[in-house]
Amino acid sequence: MTNKNSSPNYTSADLEKAALSRFSSLISFLPENCKLSRELWNRSTVVCMDFEDCPHLLETARGQSFLLLLVANYLGLANSVLFRVGNKAMGWMTMISTT
């Protein structure tokens, strides 16, 4: 329950956390122990999914990469997704602009 006298906290970190939480809630097959973040790559933002704690589920998620990309794009999070196991990149998918 929200205190009527307190103002909501709308810092960019809070908004980032809320957006990634929304992304996770829309992707039911994404494991809970998959670490989600957004990173800047050159001038683009990328949704990064780190499967370090669940590497056996990486291929399942990669098989759904188009859906992951559509949801990330729909939420305005990114036009690319990156799959990782720790610091090692294991896959990448991006929207291709036709304009």
C-alpha cells in the first residue's frame, strides 16, 4: 500500500527496473534466474539476457529470439537482444530497419 504523503520514486533506475520486470512478465518461458539488463552498444540499446545461472535453458530461449525481440521493441526497450553466458556472447538478434 502506498503512503499518501510520500511521492512516487521515478528515477531512471526505477523505470529501468520496471520496464525489465514488465518484459520478464510478458515472456513466460524466460527463467527467473536469467539476469536481464540493458546495455549501450555504439548508439543502440540492447536487451541482454545472461544465462550464467541456467545455461541449459539458453537454447530454448534462443529458439524464441524473434518473440523476445518483438516484446523488447514493443516495450521500447531495444531493437536488439543479446544472449550471454557470463561474459561470453552466445547469440544476437536485431530488428532490420527498412527505411
